[in-house]
Amino acid sequence: MKENKYYTIYHQLAEKIENGEMEAGSLLPSEHILAEQFGASRETIRKALNLLSQNGYIQKIRGKGSVVLDVKKFDFPVSGLVSFREIAESSGKPWRTNVHELVLIRPDDALARQLKISGKEEVWQVVRSREIDHENIILDKDYIRKKFVPSITRDICEISLYQYFEKTLGLVISFAKKEITVEKATEEDYKYLDLGEYNHVVVVRNHVYLDDASLLQYTESRHRLDKFRFVDFARREHR
């Protein structure tokens, strides 16, 4: 019964945090007060709080208490290869991709260096803003080698490039190299993103490779600061 009790308390508190009844940055009531509210022992409350902490709802701070964390951010895996569509669909919120540019170009020197190609090779340039819950929060600028992708349509860009690459073209995407920085917003960011009070963006530069180590795509993905948390899993090696 005690195990069921702390799970029940955990779910009730998690629901209050998710629906905004307990705001990000606020403090949870003390263990003593929570024990009185739920008619439970301090040990049961402690177990519920530990579960909240493990699942990213609160941060325990010594001498202060349990601080409610912002759970409205979308998890963006640092080391994984995940498409926007996969992230958006997992959020359960309405989403849409807006295609602003789809053109075939010959790269300038800087882009040719990023793609490790000559300036004579043709490249698809795709500029898209990503909308979740009616806010444009990502600006994606993709550069894809025509050598591997002979044609692309706007419909494909709106649905999923990765789905088209893998399911239709049969390309095997193997790994990516990423660089993450925080940079001042550009005119293009202000044009396509709902930045509000923010004047910086998180920029993820991504080089995507096929299974034969050929470089397929270079992407510059520009994220609104408050909407994402970049997550990874690391295991310490014991020597």
C-alpha cells in the first residue's frame, strides 16, 4: 500500500507541475506540509519527491527545498539523430513545418568547406521554420548534396527529409558530428522565429554522414532559448 501511495502522490504532484498549477522556479511545500496534505508519512513523501527529481520535475537544493523545473521544454538529444517530426510528435502538441526556401545552388567557399566538396557540385538549400503549439521556435537551414538526393519537393520538406532519405531513397544515415553554440539572433532569426524578448538563439551545426562515411548534409538549426533542453547520457569509465 505504501508503494501505491507514493506513486499516487508523485502523479498528483507531476500533474500540477505539468498543468502550471505549480510554476517553474517555485518551491514545493516542505516534506512536513506535504505529509499533512496527503495524510502520508515523511518517508512516503520523500519517495515521491525522489521520483519527481529522477523524472526532471524538481531539483532538490540543500537548505532551500525542492524547486519546480520547467517541464515545457522539448528534449533534444545531443548525441542522437532525431528528426524534428519525431520530437514534435512525441510532444503531443500541434506542429507544422513552414518551407521558406527550396532552391538548387552552387555553394560558396564557406559552404563548400562545410560539405567538403568543390564549388561546382550542386546542393539543395532548404530553409524551414518549425512550429510547435502555434509558435515558430526552430529555424532549420539545410544543405543537401544533389549527388545523393537528385530531387526534393516542398511537400517532402514539410513532412520529413529523413523519412524521404531513408524510406524512399533507401539511404542509410549512420552518424553525425554536432557543434552547439549560443549566438546573437540574426535578422533572419527575427524574420522567421517568434523570439519575443529573446535576442540569442542556440545554434546546432550538424554534419550528417551515410553508412559509407560520405557526408550527405550540413544543417544549421537555430533554436529559441527557452523551448529546448539538450540532453545526453554519459557513463563514467572506472579505471
